[in-house]
Amino acid sequence: MKIKDVRSFVEDKTQLDIGKKLRRRDYVYARAIFFYLSKKYARATYHAMAKEVNCNHASVIYSITIKKNMWSLCYFIYRRDSIRC
């Protein structure tokens, strides 16, 4: 699986453009899901993930380490048609 496939999957399920630089909760969670799935299934580097959504690699690291354990992220995944790969 490629990183572009993960991005299109997340954007299709969430109906959001995760490349936009918005700090709204739904965009933040969608990007966090993208980072998590890209790391797990596409085995993408932090730099590649950051380049894909036009952000810094430090933002990717923060999002993966902090957001993956949040219950709200799990709730968001569940609410958006139970995202599965």
C-alpha cells in the first residue's frame, strides 16, 4: 500500500481535504488517522507523511505519539463508518 492510497482512503471516508492547513478538530483527527495508518500500513517515513500533507515532520511525530492513545480519536474512527484496512 502506498501513502497516496492511504490519503485517498482517509479523505474519502472523512470527506475532508487533509492537505488544508486548518486546525479544526475534524481536520486534526483526520490527519492523525492518516499519519497512524500511513505509519502502520504504508510504512512511510515521518518526512514522507509530512510532505504529503504540507506540514513539518515534528507535527507528524507529535500527532502519532500523542493522538493515537486518545479516546476521542477512537470515537472519531468509530463514528466515521468504522475505518478498516
